[in-house]
Amino acid sequence: MSELQVNKVSFKTGQSSVVKEVSFSLVPGELIALLGANGAGKTTLLRCCIGLQKATTGTALINAHPAHRLAADTRAKAIAYLPQVRTLAWPGLVRDVVALGRFSYGAIPGKLGDTHAAAVERAIEACDLNHLAHRRADTLSGGELARVHCARAFAAEAPLLIADEPTAALDPRQQFRVMDLIERYVAEGGGALVVLHDLQMAVNKATRLLWMHDGRIVADGTPIDTLTSERLAQVYGVNARVDGLTVTLDGAIDK
Amino acid sequence: MNTLSKLQHANNDSSDKGRWLNPILFIACLLALFIACLLGSTALPFERVLAALIGLGEHTDRLVVWSIRLPRALAAFLVGAALGISGAALQGLLRNPLAEPGVLGVSATASLAATFSLYYGFVAISPWILPIAAIAGALFATTLLALAAIRTHSVVTLILIGVGLSSLAAAAMSLLLNLAPNPFSLSDMINWMLGSVANRSFNEIVLAFPFLFIGTAILWMSRRGLTALTLGEEAASGIGLNLKNQRILTVLGAGIATGASVSLAGAIGFVGIVAPHAIRPFVNHDPARTLVPSALLAGLILMLADIGVRIIPTNNELKLGVVAALIGAPAFIWIAMQRRGLHE
């Protein structure tokens, strides 16, 4: 079984520690929401997880292999990655962008073999992009583009997915559509680690919450076990009321 | 069956638009090459050029075609092709349609290095010194730019660094001109600065060709990664691109190809911008698919421009680089103004 195993990963730049002794694991069937304030170290942690950045100490293992030593294409076949910046440099066709998800298998957009074409077709279908497949990417709305990137990640058909704020800057409906796609990916046997800023969304969709504060994981567990107003105060610095799985945010705590 | 054929259709139609692009451009290049052999101070008729090309006909015709017109046109094509493919590849790597060896100061640095080797007579040691000096200059500039590109993600900064490199190289060139010992070396150096393929023989082409070939081949073989970079560097690494290797290969390929082209013709700017820009819509804006047609189109443009240089009646023959800049610089400004701030 595919697995991401993070053991006491720390990351330092200069004097400051960005990530401090983080340990957790991700397996298929899980949808983990990584929660934390801006600058808590979430993105750096994700980059360490997939070996784009070498951890200062500790190791991130992908299927028992150190992530930073894996060849880029081997790693890409194990974990699909949706980073934050999602502007496209060139306005290619939607279908060609989705086909880039097959890059690690040697696929060439515009000249896909049958296996790749089928995977791309499935991803396009799953993300409801059929009617857009032959549009140029620069003619899409933000929500459509977000789904294109999801489709690109799904086209890899990797067992694990890491997504950094996949719902950023989307309207509520589009946020739900993206999260529904990720939820279905997990239901069909994938495992996902997703950075979210919408707490209610995270609580409703995730099977597990990783609370990150100042580079550390301060809590790791199911929403019902870890969601408390104290934690929200600690992690986000907000006054919040928690009623079961319902979160109401009241405002920022003065410091 | 139905879904499969739909799939096949969906799979192929995105490349349909560009299917005839390369054959058409290739035939156009052959035509231009032939026309370049026809025209000149003494226009040769069609059948005499044809006879000379296949080794028949009068001795003087063969001389004119094989020693003067054909090598010159071929040099224009090779230089254009190298600059076109380098421009297309650099644009893919830096994700910016304004990147190009001329604009980024690569050509200027290469021609400075070449002039330097001429000025101090290193060329007397071996004829290979000239292309190697030009390539070293070009590699210096491309490496500097690639390092800057890692540090800054701002494309504007990168172009500014290129402008700085260009200015620095131009200043050093002016210094060499200033100190030129005699009018002869002065005019020689001006040739390098302005760019020209006049009086090129097969000897010079043979010296530059291996490097042109290697540079172009490196760019062609590493083209797939350029498509991945459409997503940005982070996502490109995410889908399995080895970013470091891609940077090295593109910088190396573009440096070698540009340096070799400069050793053949001096600094010729802007063809590397115009050609990929014209090609992109035909290949669905896929950077990998722009490389070959950009090379062919840029080669074609320079051949045509050189024919123009030869037949326009002027006191002194116009320099090819001057004509290329007169066409290319307005295109550069136009493309820059069209940009809608895709990157900051």
C-alpha cells in the first residue's frame, strides 16, 4: 500500500525554524486537512513531504523511500501535487494541460497513447470539464481553472494527493465542487492531504485534522476530537464558538 | 468502439492545426534558399542556377552559386534557425514571450567575446578559437541569467538583467572600438556588432556547424520539460520534471547554439522573438511544439531579410542585423504591449 510517512521533519532557513519535528502519516482512504495560520509552515512542510525541499533533520518517506532522493518522475507517480500558484504561462488547451498530469509516464500532450488518453479522459469526465476540453485555458473562469488543475492532478492516477489551498479565491459553490472532487478521489481509494483555510469545510470533509502552529503539529485527530475553541484561539488567534462540529468565528483576539 | 474513436479523435485533433506547419515552412526555406541563389548583383537565370547547383553549367556560375550565394544564404538560415530555436526554448524555460538571446544580452556578450579573441589575435592560434570564444561568451550570459532566474521569480527583473548585460557588452565593445589600432580592425569589429552574413564561405559554416548542431540537438531533446513548465516551476516539479536538469540543458543548448550563430554572423537580435510568437497559435501554445517551426521560420526570415539586404540598392550594403532589428524591435514592443500582466 502506498504511504507517506513523515518522521520528525524539521526545516530551518538561516536561524529560524519553519517546521519543527513534525511527524504524521498519510495512507489511502484518508482525507487529512492541514490547518494553520499564514506563515505556520504548512507549505514548507508539504514541500518537505514530497522532497522538493530536503528536510534539515528527520525524513519524509514515500513508500519507504526518502522523498528527496526519489527521482522526480517516480515521486510524481506516487504523489500528485497541487501547489498554490496556478497561473499558466501559456494559454494551452484544457485537454493538453490535463494531459500534463501524465508527464511522469512520458506522455506528450497532443500525441497521447491510448492508455494516457483514457486516463486524461477519465479525469476530464470526473471534473466535469467535457464541454471545456477544447477551450484555451486563458478563457476560463477561476473555478473552471481550479477544476482543470484538479483534473491534471487526478490524471496522474497517483494513490496519494497533496493539495495546497485548492479552494483559495473560489466562490462557495466552486469550493464545494473542488472539495467534492477530492472527497470522491478519496472514496475511490486515494489518500489526500489538503491545506484549507475554511474551517467549516475542513471539519465537514476531512477524516483527520492536522493543526499546525508555529512550525509544530499541536494536534492530530478526527474533527470531533480536536476541534475546540481553545485550539482555534491558539492556532489562528480567533475567538470562536464550537458546537459539536459547527464552528462560529467571532473575531480576532487582540494581542 | 464509439468511445474509442471519439477518444482517438479528441486525442489527435489538438495537433491537426499544426500538422502542415513544418512541411510548409521547410518547403518555403528550400524555395528561399533557391531564390537567394538566383538574385544578386548579376541575376542568374533559373536554369543556370539549377545547373550550377547540381555541379553542371559554366565555371563562373558554379563559383557564384557555390562560393558566394549558397553559403551566404545557408549561413543566414543556420543563424536564424539557431536563434529561433534558442529564443523559443528560453521563452519556455523563463515562461516569457520576450525572452530571446538578443534581448537577454546573450548575443551581445557572445559577440564581445568573439571580438575580444579577434582583437588580441587569439584567432591566429586556431580557427576554432572564434566559435569557442563566442560560445563561452554566450554560456556566461545564459548561466548568469539562469542563476538570476532561480533567485528572482520576476520576469521583469530578468529582462532588466539582460538589458544590463547588453549595455555592459556594448560598452566594452565601444571601448575596444575606441582603442582599435587601425581602421581595418575597426570595420571588422563593427561587422560583429551589427551582424552580417556577407562573404561567408563553407569554411566558416563548417566551423560553426558542429556547435549549432549540438546546441540545437540539446534543446530539441529537452523540449518536453518546457511543456511541463507551463504550469510553473513548482507544479512542473510536482508532475515529475527534474527542474535542475531542465535548466542546465536549456541554458547549455541555447548558449551553444547562440554562441555558434554569433561566431558565424555577429549579433543579430529579435528573430528569436518574432518567430516563436508567430508560431505559438498554430501549436496550441505548447512550448515544446514551438521549437522546430520557430527554427524554420526564423531561418526563413533571415534568409529573406538577407536577400533584401543584397538587392536593396544602397551605397554601403545594409547589415543583416540592422534589418533584423528594424523588423524585430517594433514586434518586441508590440508583444510587450499586448501582455496582460500574466506575471506581475
